[in-house]
Amino acid sequence: MRERMLAGDLYRGADPELEAEMRHAMVLTKAFNDSDPRDTAGRRALLGQLLGSLGAEVEIRPPLHVDYGSHLHIGARTFINYGLMALDVAPIRIGEDVLMGPNVQLLTPTHPIDPEPRRAKWEAALPITIGDNVWIGGMAVICPGVTIGDNSVIGAGAVVTKDIPADVVAVGNPARVIRSVHDK
């Protein structure tokens, strides 16, 4: 099931290997979320065990919520405010110098529209990629399969259902491009 999940194919999450990986992530996430904010080295060590990769000078304010953690990759100098929910069933790649407001959701899981396979607990996932120097406003939702280009801004509360090009501002539900970041 793990190979199917990572390939973006339908899989069942109730697989013993996947459940063990999720429990391991829950233990590390709880330790991070409960950690002393003054213990920056200890917190970084926990994130190093949890995440797929972690760039230099990354700051993540708890609480953090992940499915696996190991499929989440965060570039250098990125700041993530309180309450990130990164459902990393498929890879999530966050570039360098990214800013995320509170309660951002990065959601890779998908479910069949057809009720029968959904009832049978089949699911899939699509990766999310966030470029360098992106600013994502608080409570934004980034949906499965979305790529956000370098330097773009996603407005607070936006629901991003489609790719956003580089160097633009996108807002709304569903998010739409309203201007270039270079417009005065």
C-alpha cells in the first residue's frame, strides 16, 4: 500500500505499515508540540527526526499536525506560524524563505467521487509544491496537486484548488489571481 500511496494510486490507509508510520509521527509531533520553546536545539532535533528534510534557520510554531512528517520537506529560512496542518500523504515541498500565517492547511489526500470505492476506504494523494519566497496568509487551504510559483502571495482564507504562477497575488475561494506582485 505504501508504494501505491507514494505513486498517487488508490490505496487503503488501514495498512499496518502505514498505521505504524503514522503512530510514530504522532509521537514525534506530540513531543514537538509539548516541547519547551526555550529548547531550540531539542525542538530542531525532533523536527529532524520527524520531517523528510529541514533547511537551516526554519522556525515552526506549534502546534504542528502531520500524517507522516517524512513526506514534508521545508527549505531554509522558512517561518511557519501556529497551527500548520500538513497532511503529507504525498510529498509536500516548501521552498526557501516562505512565510505561512496561522492555521494554514496543506492537504494532499483525495478520495474517489464514486461512492462505492470511497465506502471501501480507497483513497489517493497528490503532491503540493510551494516555491521560494512565497507568503501564504492565515487560514489558507492548499488543495491536492497544487503548485505555487516563486514570490507569489496567497491571501488569508484563500482556497487554492489550481496551480498559481510565480510573482502573483491570489485570493478568494476558489483562489484567483488578482494582480502581479510587481504592480504598485
